[in-house]
Amino acid sequence: MSIVRIENVSKRYRLGEQEVAALRGVSVSIEQGEFVAIAGPSGSGKTTLLNMIGCIDTPTGGRVVVDGQDVTGRSPDQLADLRARTLGFIFQTFNLLPVLSAEENVEYPLVNIQHLPREERRRRVAYFLDMVGLTRFAKHRPNQLSGGQRQRVAIARALATRPKIVLADEPTANLDHQSGEGILQLMKEINHHSGTTFIFSTHDARVIAMADRVVRVSDGEVVGEESNR
Amino acid sequence: MLKFAFRNLSRHKGRTALTLAAIAFGVVSLVLSAGFVDDIFVQLRENTVQSGLGHAQIAKEGYFKFSARQPYAYMIDKPEAVIAQVKRLPQVKEAMSRLNVNGTLNNGKAELPVRGEGVEPDKERFVGGFISLIEGRHLNADDVYAAELGEGLARSLGIKPGSRVTLLTSTPQGAVNTVELQVVGVFRSFSIEYDARAMRMPLAAAQAALNTHAVHTVVVALNDTSETDAAINVMRATFSGQPLVVKSWEELADFYRKAVDLYRAQFGVLQLIILVMVALSVSNSVNISIFERTGEVGTLLALGNRRREVFRLLVLESAVSGVLGGLIGVVLGIVLAFLISAVGIPMPPPPNSSQGYLAAVRVVPEQVAIAMSIGLVATIVASLLPASRVTRLPVVEALRRAM
């Protein structure tokens, strides 16, 4: 069964007097363990599509099913719980909490999970910081880290809750090529290693080349799919 | 969560400092304005008591109502007994007799009507702190046929200390009597009107002028004005069997309550204005510090925090800054109050008086507590609306503002 199913989803919003269609009847389904790139130029609707999957935006029409649950019409709290349990986010601008150290940032989503013992939390933080190669920087605060390091912290944070799906919106857009490639390599390794589904948006050809599967979006519609496997 | 809230405050130094400053400034304004108003009331109260009124006066029943028509019909014949009883009370510092003498004062060339008062000079200082000497000296316990004149009276008659004057009176029995007095000093009280007609002389001289041993009133000075009510009750109980009345300074000073009511209304309006300004500046800085973090709120929501949790976090942060800012404000306010009091605020003479005074800022514990709670409550209330608005934004919308 697909872990994500997008059925005929559309999204319209008003921009001043005009009504803009960000998505026009998009249908996609993504299997567990896939490493998928949603590719397209800016304004194509790829970020909106990613937000639909991430349950941080609601469709105007159609159905979004995440991990077997139809999320259309759910309350904000139910969606928050779903995000906390099943989804991990990696942002283009990293969005680390500036007042917390690297390890505290990784720990933060774990604090919200009830019945998770302190030792288990510590163990996971250490494990994922090690996985992204930042054990040495555990006590550093985000503004003391480079862009690539910040995005690694963000990856560790996204993984800490052991989500089924990790969503990354242009994860490499604010990084130089070398760090960007490193980040993507890391994501891919984790994907192979643990089977976590990765879905990311990008317009960078080099990043697209690393994806197992590419969904091409343009003008709010899916215009093509290709597999690199 | 509390730890996270503290972190957010302690690691965003600039923003936190701004909010704390706004809160502390507000609390300081409240502490100082309340302390200043309170000082004015205390000064007014003490002035009233010290204007010669004393904390309480005891007189024959009917004296306060009818003495203007029949000045010598209502007198205390044995003041010593009354004084002895009064002085047994622990709250009482001193008790003294007074005798009013109305007559005319003659300097050899001209004469003027005068309101004389026979007093016990050594005891009067407990209730006459605001009568100040301009020329010569005050009466003392050894004087007998001596007098102290109000400034206006002395000027009208062209009298200097050392001059001799004659007081012409009619005694209770209806006879005309004169006593010769030596002027020892000229005084100024709070009231210009009073000074234009007033004369003070030793009780013995006044009694001689009126050919009597009785007195009009026994004036009671207490250790502290706040003990007035308790002392009055005890005195009323003590003299319940006798034809005597006990009146408190508040009952005697008719203007006092009116003045307090007027002041309270005026200051109330000013304090309300201060309160509104405090509330506005606090809510403004709380607003800014919450909206600045819209992007962060979006991140927290995306990470799976519920709206209510983020809302609670924001309000908790405000509450913490409210407590901190309030404490800073209280400390600063108290320090400032002491500094200002040490210097004093020069005040112009109140209506109907000729002397200005130095106002201070009092630290009143209840007012300080109220100021602190207002600061805290204002901060929390101010955070409710922006916190609720920010956490109700669609997550995507909030995230977009992170950039």
C-alpha cells in the first residue's frame, strides 16, 4: 500500500483580485521507502504539493492520504499529532530554534512524545547527531554552525522521532554545491539504511539526478515521471 | 517548557531587555505615582492634626454646637481630672487644656478684635508643629503675662516683640476686665486668615483675663495618627457617664475629607492615564516580540506541536517577563522613591496657607504589590491576543514569515 496518496488535489488561493491555481488536479502516489524528488521551476506548485503531503496546508479539492489516513477535514490538533508521529520536516531555511543548542534542537520534537524515557531520548539524540557527523558540535548553537552543518542538525531533528516520511523543501537551495551534495548523499544513505521515505522538492538538476524517482511538476500539474533506478 | 521559555528570554537579550524595560518602566511609574499621592494624603493629614487641632478634642457637651453664641456656657470645670484620665491611655502622648478668649487688643493707640487662646505652651508643640516663629521667641512654660501674635495681627497693630499690649475682655460673669501682656514673639501658621486675628498666651493669663479656672477644650495628641479611631473609642467609653464629648480630628476638620475626596478623584484620573499608557507600552512590546517569532511558531507547529502548546509557551514567556520586569520595576521604584524623598519635591503653599513644603514619595507596600500585579497582569493579558493570533495562522503562512 502507498504511504502517500494524492488524489486529484487542487489548491486555489486569492492573490489580490486574482484567483491563482497552485495545483490543478494532481494525483501522485508514493511507496514506502522511496527517495522521490518533486522537480519543477519556481512557481510550479512543487512546494504547495509538498505542504499538502506534510499536512501543513489544506487542499481546496481532492484527497490526501498519509500513512493510510485521509487527512482532509482533520482538525489542526489531529494534524499536529500526525505530523509529530509520522512526518519529519527539513526546511530550505533550516528553521532551527535559535535559542537551543544542536542537541537540544534534535531533542525538541522528542520532548513532545509522551512516555519516552529520558535515557532513550538522550540515546537517540546522540545516535542521530553521530549519524549526521556532528557529535563534536552538540553544544553549539545554530548561529555558530555553517549552513551545511545546520542542515545536518535539521536532518537529525527530522529523523529523531523515527518518522515514516521525511519531507524536505529545497533542502540544498541555501547551500553551496559541495555541502548540498553532502546533504543529499546523507539523506540517501539514511534512506537505504533505514527505509525511511524521503520526498523533497528541488529545481537543481544535480539533485534531481540523485533521486530514485522524479515527479515533474509544472504550472500546478504533474507533467512527467521518471525513474533513475 | 518553563526551561525553554527561560531560554527564549535569556538568549534573546535585546528583545527581552526591551520588553522588560517597558514593564519595569510601567511598574516604576505606578509605584512612584501611588507613593506621591499617598504622601500628599499623609502630609495633608499630619498638617491637619498639627495645625493645632490635635488628634482629638474633649469638650463639654454642646460646646461644638453652641459656643459661638454662648462662649462661656460650655466649659470643663475640672480639666485636671479629664487630663489625668486621658493620659492613662497607652496611645496618648500628651493632653493639654485650652481656653478661648475673645476680646480686643490695644497697643495704646489702636485696637483690634482678637481671638486669643490660652494654652499650655510646653505641651502645644505636640499639636502645633506647623506654627512657625517669625520674630522673637515662642511662649514657654515660665511665661505668665506674655503673648505670641499672628503675623497679620502684629503687622496691623505695628507690634514687635518686646512691646506691651492690653487685652480687654468681658468675663463670664459679665464684668469688663483687662490684662496687660508682653509680646514675646510673632508666628505664622498655615492659614493667613487665622494669623490676622490670632493670639496665643499662657493658660494662666487667659484664665485671669476671664476670671475663671475652667477651660474650653482638652486637646489630645497621640503617638500615631493611625491610632486615632481606637483611642477615640476608648475615650468615649471612659467619659460615657459624664457630660463630655470627644471629637476626632477628622470630625473637627470639615475641609479635610472634602479635600481628600477632591484629590482622590483628580489623582485617580491621572493614575488611570498612567495605567493606560503602561498597558499600551507593555502590550506594544509584547506584541512585537511575539510577532517577530511568527516563523519560529510555524516551525514548532510543523514539528507537531499543537496550537495550544505553542500558545501556552508564548504566554508563559510573557508571564516570566512580567514577573522579572515587575520585580525590576519594584526595586527600581523603591530606590527612586527613596532618592526622590531624600531630595524632596518643593510644593507651593496649599490654598489658604502661606508656607510651601517638601513632598516625598512614600513606599506603600500594598501599592507596590498592586503595581507589580498590574505589570504582571498587563503583560499576560497583552500576550493573549497576539499569541492566539500567531498560533492560529495556517502553518504554511507562519512558516513563510520565517524567511
